[in-house]
Amino acid sequence: MTHSGPSAFAEVNEKVAQAGEILGLKSGVINALSSCEREVVISIPLRRGDDVEVLTGYRVQHSSARGPRKGGIRFHQDVDLDEVRALASLMTWKTALIDVPFGGAKGGVAVDASKLSPIEKEEIIRRWTRSLVHVLGHHRDIPAPDMGTDARTMAWLMDEYHRLEGFQPACVTGKPVELFGAPGREEATGRGVALIAAATLKQHDVKAKGATVAIQGFGNVGRYAALVCQELGMKVIAISDVSGGIVDKKGIDIASIFMHKSLENVEADERIGSAEVLEIECDILIPAALGSVINDKNASLINARFIIEGANQPITISADRELRAQGVVIVPDILANSGGVMGSYFEWTQNIQEFSWPIEKFRRELDTRMEAAFVNVHKVSRKYSVDLRTAAFVVSVGRVSEAFELRGSLV
């Protein structure tokens, strides 16, 4: 996640300030909304052979104006405080945008997850939980999986939390279905991305049936986005992961390759590099891997009418400007990939009620609420004559600032 320009956190706050100006907020309020409420940095000793390696862990709580803080934990070698701040802030805006009663948080550990054995991973998440238990809890701050972590990691986190605080399955979301997870949560982010893609086509009078899609990323988000795009009648013509990509202009049958861990062992007539998938000519491009993959170097080579941001901050600010000047419609990450936190909200409510929903209800609720958020952002973009990203921030900054003001003047 290398940012050569301004820091990732500064980039998010630039959008917050812009939205604040459109809404006529006082500068002090904008400053308050641009600051993190609490930042915790911890050291995590990890046994390696007969010695100890000390890792750095983080939990940043950006805002609790609209509810308990919510946000994932990532294990990645590039995790640092600035990145965690940016992602915590994005969670505040994302939860406000889709109108779920959460604030924003994010956590992480600076470690290469691919080099960890399962027992090391378990040790790291348990130590992380023990060190942070005083700031976590189902009405304080609820973690979830992110890059380098998964349902199994969340089960370990929950188990550690239970040892310390007693039975509270709502203390974390993204858990295995067998351990108080919600059927539908795992697919929710990718499903939301595909639904937003379909809604975008509809908004521009393009039929979903036969519309061409290229996707970068075959992790949780890219995989489910591809599958649901196919179910909605679109044609996925290119998809890639770290091992490279595959292309088939007639459409790749995602259902048949869905269970493959990686694309390198998928039979394909045409193979391309991971980044080349971004330059494929298509109706819809979904970057669903890392941040800043569309930048000044390749912005002019993008050949899609619509970009639906599956990953967080996949387009740099300058590339975003250039693409919009070319007439590309960009649906921002805080809207496009918010299905994950919507799904987490459903899991959390089920855990608190200790009552579980059938998957059909989960999908129906997700589809309805994603569509409503999309329609609202479009309405606001027309009202203020701004692009969708700016409109999304206007909606969320408006909601958070209102909650902030209503809570009283003595903060």
C-alpha cells in the first residue's frame, strides 16, 4: 500500500473537508470529524524457534458518534498507523452512508500473513485481543476480518474474548457459520459490489444481460462479485489474482472455477498479468484487490465505462480526476464495498438477539438496503452537481455531523 503522494488518511480527510464545505459545517466540526477518538499501538511478542520476534499491532477508533465502532483487522506487512487511521475513518463514512448504527474503527498487525503457520496466526490474534480487550466489546468496538484474516481468525478472537469477558458472540463479526456466524455474511461484500454494478448499469440504461465485466482480485470480494455478476446475467471476460489473470471474451464460467484457491491452476486459452486485467476493454471494471492500483501510470490505459471500487482506495486522487475527465463513471469504495459491513450488522443483530435468519432473508435485506443507499447517493450527486464519491461523503458527513451535534455541546 505505498502512497507516493499525500498520506492515505490525509486523502480521506480531504474528501471530508470538501463535503463539510458543501454542507456549510463550521471548521471546528470538520476538524473534530477528521480526528480519531482513540489510537492504541501494542507490541506482540511472537515465539520464533528459540527466540522472540516483536510485531506491532494497532486498533484505531475513529468515531462513535453514530454507534459502537466497527471495522476489520488486517495482517499485512505494510500495515502502519497512517493506513489504519485512513481505513478507520472510511468505516465511519461507510457505516453512516448505508445507515447502520455503527461508528468507524480499524485494526491490524504488521506481519506477512502468508508466512505464518496457523498456530502463529492464532497466537497473534489471541495476544492482540488480550492486549485490547479493554477497548473492545459488542457495544464498544466490534472487529471483523480483512486482508490476511478470515472467519477462523475471528473464531479465535471470539474464543479469547469469551475467556476474558464471558459469552458475547456479538463481540466480533465474520465468524464461521458454525460458531454464531451468519449465513450470507461471507458473500456479502462481493454480492454488494455486484448489485451496485447492476444498479449502475440500470441507472445508465445499459442492460445487465451480456454486459462485460473485468475483475482484479480473486479473494473473498472478487470471487463473490464475479459469481453474482454472472448470476445477474453479466459476462465476466477477465479476472486476475496475484498469480496472473485469465481472459475469455465469450465469458468465463465463474461457478466452475469458484472453488479454486488460485487462478494459476485454472485452464485458460489466454493468460495475462495481474495488472493487465485493469486495461481490458469492458463495460464494468471492478478493482477488488489492493489500494492505489489505478494511478497516474495506467489511468490513461483504462478502457471501461464504469468502475465499481471493490477494494479500499484502489484509485489515486489524480487518477480519479483524469478518469472522470474521460467520462468514466466511478462508484466509490464507501458505497460499492459496503455490503460487508451491512452483512456484519445483520450478523451482530442476530447475535444480540441470539436468533438466526435464513440466508434468503439476509440476501433480501442486503439487496434492498444497498439499492436504497445507491439511489440516495445518486439523488445527492444530482442535487449538488457533484461526482458520486463527493456525493457519498456529503451523505455520510452530513449524518455523522448531525449525530455529533445532537449529542450536545459539552464533549
